[in-house]
Amino acid sequence: MEQTFLEKLKRVKPGDLLHIIKFILAFPIAMVYRLFRRDLWLLCDTENECRDNGFWLYKYLRENTSEDAVYAINRKSPDYARVKDLGQVIQYGSFRHWIYYLAASKNISSQKMGKPNAAVCYILEVYGIIHNKRAFLQHGIITADLSFLYYPHTKMSLFVTSTYDEWKYVNDRYGYPEGYVKELGLCRFDQLHDIKVKKNQILIMPTWRMYIRNEISALNKEQEAERFMETDYFRYWDAILKDKTLIHYIEENDLQIIFYPHREMHRFLRFFHVEHANITVASWPEYDVQTLLKESALLVTDFSSVAMDFAYMKKPLIYYQFDNKKFRESHHQIGYFDFERDGFGPVCMSEQEVIHQILRFHEQNFDNDEIYLQRHQKYFDLWDTDNCERNYKAIKEM
């Protein structure tokens, strides 16, 4: 759901005001600096992470082209080591980041907020105070109606999509000028063809719920904890992890379960008390999302876009959508994609259904059902290792 202006205002921090000063001071310097680096490409993912499409495109640029490309990340992040030897890296949110952001001919990110400061840059870009070329590499394949990505809210120059159905939906509904939305594929998909699957590993990876943050807001952590453990999100996922039938089954068959919710939910991981050798409650940065997706034999998720990465690899998955109505009302509205009609796995509404499907897929050696393989062939009209190349060429021509 799109946030109201008042909700956005509540999230403004004192640090945002400091970035206004940084912008004012950086602007004249950037205008001079761009004379020396006329075609500077600035890339990033999030402040503390370089594992998404921005990183993979930057790696491609450094290894296959002569483009003047720079990557922005927090140097204190554990992920800094992944990128520091590829080329020039600058401190995310720094004064230099502002100079490069204003001087760059191309600003590229997998995140809408991938810039020195999301709040200040939103005003600069959307209200036409600055005019720069911005490419949105995407964080995942869109299935829902995400109004915050409509053109009036982004003014992006390039919007990457990965399938024809996604391209048509965004192109027809999100209000971008002709030619701005392109079907190119996610850069990280290039890494999803050479995979080695652990036949005993099951990954449980639900997405986040933006409304939970408001529902559990409290004056102290103890009260916040009590409220979180009363949410359907906690009760339903915790019940899966503690289901006696499932635990008995994984013990008998030597299966491993890894529970890795969306990063936005990691601050609540401590409430999932699972004491079993075959079940791991995983967190970042010890565990890498793409590695988990590539090596797992089965995925249990809900509405998360990681389901598309998993389906892309033609592996079986299960959707657990116990809060479908509330999710649609309070998080993401339904789009062109119907999970029952178009999805790549069975849609479950109860704990018993999920357990049944897990056992069923294991009994068939985690081989996927033919109906979902057919849907894969129809949906993923781009299925190759040329995603980075297509993104590069499109940005080059921007």
C-alpha cells in the first residue's frame, strides 16, 4: 500500500536534514567534477548489502567493459569485502557519494531508495529540481500493484522487468513514458543456471509485513515483544517450525530446515525459539539469500518475490498465504498474477496443508510437478545467462 504524506513525514529523521546541507555543498563541486568524468556510472544496492542486481551488474561492468563505474556501500558492512577489489568503491551516504550522485551520467540501483539519502533525493528527482538518468534494476519480479513505483513517484528513466507479463502490466499501468519500461531480466538471474542442490535442505523464507511495525509499536521492548508474539505472522510461522509431524519426519529422513525471513523481519528472529539440530533460524550476513535459494531443494514462502528466483530454477515451492486478505489490504494490492492460476506451487491456507505438501514433494524426491514446469516455460520467456548484458546495453543507450 502507498504511504500517506503524513506517514512519510513521521519517518523523516534529523540526519535527513544534514543531507540537505551535503547536497547544497556538493552541487557546485559536482558540476565541475562531471567535466572530468563525463560518463560516470554510479551503482548500488542498499547501504549495507551488495548481493543484488546492482552488485552483479557492477561486477559485469568491471570484468567485461571499460565503463567508468563506481559502487557505493557502507565500508563497515560485511559485504564491503565482496566488492572492494572489483574497482572504485565509495562510502554510502557520504559527501563524496553526493558529488558522484550529482555528477554521474547514470545512477543505477536495484532499490528505489538507492541513493545518498532517499528522502532528500525523492524531492530532488520527483519535483524536477535535478534531472539525471536513473535506471531501476529491480529487486524482484513484480506480481502485485505497487503504487509507490508508479512513474509520478519515481521519475525513473529505465524500469527493468523480466517477463512479458510483468512488462505489459508495468508498462500499461504504472504510467511510464513509452520505452522507459523494458524486458531485460534481473542481473542476478545469470547466476541461477549453474546450481548444486542439497537434496535434504528445505528453505522457509516468508516476506515482511509493513503493517506489523505499526501494530506492535510500544514504549519498551518487552511490550513490543508481547505484541509481536500475538501477531498472525509469528503464530503461524512459529507453528510450522514446531509442528510435531514435520519434526518427526525430518528426523526420520535426515532433512534440514532453514528459516530465513525477509531482512526487514530479522529484528524479530530472537522470538523464534527453535531448539532442534535439524532446524536453523538463519540471519544475515552469515547466510546469503541467493546461495540459500540455489542450494535448497524446496522453498516454502508466502507472497515473497524470492519465489520467482526459485521458480526460475524450475524447483518446487509452496505458498503459505494464511493472511491473504490482510496482506492485500495493508501491504501489497493484488496485481495481474493470480497465485492459484499462475503460481509455481500449491497455495496453502493451513498448517496441515503445508506439512502435507512438504512431505509429498520429499516423497517424489523433490521433483517438480509437470503443471508448474509448464507454467515456467510459458512465463519465463527470457531464460538465459544474458541478463547483465541486456541491462548493460539498455543503460548504455539510455
